Amino acid sequence: MERLLSEYTDTELYECLSTADADVAFSELYARYSSVVYAYCVRVMGDRDKAADVFQDTFIRFYQSAQRHQSMENVKGYLLTISRNLCLNEKKRASSNNLEFDELLYNPGESREHERNEMMDLIARALELLPQDMREAFVLREYQGLSYKEMTVILDIKLETAKVRVFRARQRIKEILQPYLDDMQR
């Protein structure tokens, strides 16, 4: 590789995954997207251990995909699609719907006031009460910052469906949190 890794586009790095520079290219793509993929896995799975397994499988499958596909236009979207599919498969296999809450759900590393932490905790708990389709849409939109168009590709749904799911998720979270918000204002 002749240039600095940071100068390569995701597409160029993906193409390098099938060359002698595969390890270097993979390391750079991993550095760029591992935190995004891991955060998605934790938010959707609700369990750090299960999320770690899905996270690892995501990058293994991503690396292996370079042998089958020569190019990739949207690496981040592709990684999140792999992750989503693995999360869904894992959730289907899970025998229990009991989800644990984890501090990692709240964007670790940033100092915040006590009230903000409490609110983030409440939102995460409310998020766990949503149906899977609403939760996925909400996480992709609000936590991952994806556009509705990007969401339609990852979730394989229509644009209007994506908008409705996010809207309903927001409404449902607000309904769930309303008693807590009322208490906080007193």
C-alpha cells in the first residue's frame, strides 16, 4: 500500500481484502467501523456477551465476503446488514426474552450529568420493551444516524415503513417514559 491507510476509501480497502494487503486493509476497516457495529449489536441484543459473539461473527463474515465480492460501495451499510441478520438469527435461537441492561448501551467514555445518565438508562430500558422491528429501526436512525434510505436497504423495507417504525418507536418510548418524566419534573 503506497498511501496512508486513512487516505484510502472504504471501497478501495474492501478491494484490497482479496490481495496480499488483506490484513492491513481489514485492520483499517475494523478500526473505522468496529465501534459502530459493536454499539449496534449491544443495543439490538441487549446483552454484552451475545453482542460480542455477533460482533465477531459479523467481521468474520465480512472478511470472508471479500472472496465472493470484488467491490463494495457501502461498507458501513454492508457491515450493519450482516450484523442485523446475525442479531435476528441469534434472537430467534434465544429461548428467553429476558434482556439485561448494560452501561455500554449509553455511549461510554463521555462524561455526563447524573440526570442525563438517568434519562439514557430510562430510554434504553424503554427500548428493550419495543417490538424487534421498531427497536431495529429506532437504533439505526437515532443511535447509528442512518438516513431512512439507508435503513430501507439494511432492513429490506419500504421508505414509508421505515418512517412509520421510527415514528411509532418514538411514540411508544415517550408513552413508556411519561410517568418517569412527570416524576422528574416534580
